[in-house]
Amino acid sequence: MTLAVVTLAAGKGSRMKSDLPKVLHTLAGKPMLGHVLDSASQLEQATQHVVIGHGAEKVQQTFEGADIQWAMQTEQNGTGHAVAQAMPNVADDATVLVLYGDVPLITTETLTALLAETHHQTDNPGGLALLTVELDDPTGYGRIVRDDAGNIQAIVEHKDASEEQRAICEVNTGILAASAAHLNRWLPALSSNNAQGEYYLTDIVAMAVEEGTAVRAIFASSEEEVQGVNDRVQLAQLERVYQSKVAEDLLRQGVAMADPARVDVRGTLTVGRDVFIDVGCVFEGDVTLEDGVRIGPNCVIKSARLGAGTRVDAFSLVEQATTANDCVVGPYARLRPGAELAEQAKVGNFCEIKKSFVGKGSKVNHLTYVGDAEIGEDVNVGAGTITCNYDGVNKYKTIIGDGAFIGSNSALVAPANIGAGVTVAAGSVITSPVDDHHLAVARGRQRNISGWKRPEKKS
């Protein structure tokens, strides 16, 4: 039997006060809808169906290339109407799992348990399974109404509930599973005769009870797992819930953190042993920190791999770059895409490295730009040096041999080839190749002029 996951993502999200469709607002750097689809994609034999409406084109563009069957809900007529839009593309023998694009923390484990409840009902296999949760304050949620024996009888929306029903704390999360055959029979029979004038998906519960179809429920693992996002306050709350769980997992893996509440992971962070992360750090994309890596305060690491023993000091940005073992980066350094540091290389304060290789033991310590370059081993690049790699149209490469010493405030005009053991005098502008072990001096001769009078401000 196949599984059709129908995710409702057509709402405008007016309370977000944004032109961006609600399901595209990000949590941990990923659209909320992306979190839901990721959890669903881990279910066996799952096909993804997404119902879109407001901002449909933006939603489709965001997930371009994903294996998704899209369904359009041009008018927002309720959850029952939304699910009905997807059903023509769902196989008749499928099990249907209904999810919501603004409930980003739902887990694969919970969904697996819910589907098991649907499939393994001994009295009526293929019945209706609901995901519920108990809330201290259930205001606004549909209540789960049970009979004296504890059997589910109906879901009553808050606006339609009596005072007695409003006292119920077990509420509907909206997430449910049922056979496509049942839904194809129930959905056309829905009525909009209610306080909202909408077709409620929850009304299928009463239909199931009336015809004798089994209705079961399981509880969500936590309130946060099934919390929907209606405004930016709720989104910020779930962001902290998510980051807290990530930080706890990292701590259990042995990572030391100065303050787990002040680290954000917006992707996948893989760590070795004895890693230390200081406060205010952000990790984006796929990041690997090998054994003994230390990240100083307020650093941003994006899609990078840092070798064992590497230290990144305060306020540094490392993006799509790699370091070998025992490197030092920062403080206030920037490794741009394509930067690669060999063992024991050092890039210091206010330095920028782009699409360049820095050899073993080499140092680029202060106020320097290195772009499109290949630096050998044990090279010292002085403060204020720049590789002039761009002529306004094309990029050119600079090669610096092993053991070279580049004096401060030098400009290396690419294409440049500086041999091994070369010394470049401070303040030089190098425009021609330099052979091994030469001294290159390329600057105007100093003149000291006597009798010089400084300009004076005119009255």
C-alpha cells in the first residue's frame, strides 16, 4: 500500500505581516514547509502532495526540482476543501497522511506511530487515526469529544463548542491518517454550516463514528512538536525550541559550549571529540568540526570543514572553505568560498582569503587580501599586502613559492609568479616574475626635500 502525504500550505498568514507566504518563513534557516517535507520524506513509500494557494508561484519556485505533486486551492474554504484538492492525484488504495506546512517541528517518529495506529487497527484495518495533544490552555483549538467509555465521537471546533466542551483539554492537532477510499467518500459530504462557513476536515470524525469506522488517537510527544505558527512571536518561540534541542544533542555528543542558549545551527553540524563553541556562533549548511576544534565568540561558519586542532578566533566568517589540522583563523578574519588552508597555516586579523591555497606553516597575519592565489609552505605575507587579481573583466592567479617573504604593503599584480625564497621589499608593486631567492624592490626612490613648508589654511 502506498502512502500519500498531503501537506496543506495554501494559507496567506496575515498575522505574519509579510509579503512572503507563511510556509516560506524560515526556522533554523530552512522554510517551515521544508521541515515538514523532510520529516515526511523519511516515511516508507511516501509521495508528497502539497496544496498551495497564496503565493503559490513562490512556493513552487522555492522547492523547484523536488518530487512534489502540487494541488491548487484558489479559495480558502477550509481544511476539508484543501485536502479535497489533492485527492484527484492520490491513488485509490493509498493511505493519506494530512500535515500542515506551518507545523515545522513534527517528527518522523510521531508520524510513523500514527500510521501504525491506522494500519494495525485489529477491529477495522484502515480506519481513522488522529494525533492529539493535551494543553493547559486549549483556547482556539478543536476539542476531542469522547463518550463515557473513552471512544472518540467527534472533534468540535472552539467557536462551535459548548461551555462543557470548551473545558476539554485534549485537542486536535489537525494531523491525521486515513485511507483514500474513506476520504473520497467523506470529503464530498462535508458541510459549511458552521460558525466559520468553512468545510472542516475534522467533521470526518463524526462521519466515521456514524458508519462504524474505527477512530483511534495517539498523543504527540510534546506540545511544541505540533504547535502551528500564526505570527512571528510563535515562530521565534519554535526557533528557540529547535535550537535548544540541537544544543542538547551536541552537548550529549561531547561538545563544550560556553552557553548552549547562544548557539544557532541552521543546517547540519558534525562534530568530533573535544570541540568547544563559544557564545554567539552561527553554523549554516553542512559544517564539520573535527577533533579539538575551538570556535571563538560571534563567529559564522557556513558549509565548511575545519581540521583537527583548528582554532577560529572571535568575529570570523568562514564560508565554503576548508582547513587542515592545527590552523588558526582570526580574529576578524574572512575565509571566502574556495579558501583552503594546509596544516598549521595562519590567517590573522582583518584578512580575507578567496579561492586560494595557503600552504603548510604559512602566515597571512594582518590586513591582507589574497584572492586567486597559490601560496607555498612557510611563506610570510606582510601586513597590508594584496593580490591584484582582477583587471575589471578577468581574474588572474598569483603563485608564491615556498619560503617567500612578502614585505608589508605590497601589491602583487596578477598574473604574478614569485619564486621560492624570494623577498619582496615593503611597499613594492610587483608586475613581473621574480626568480627564486631574489630580492624584489619595486618602489620609487625616497627623496628628502629641505626647506619644505606645509600648506597653511587660508583666512
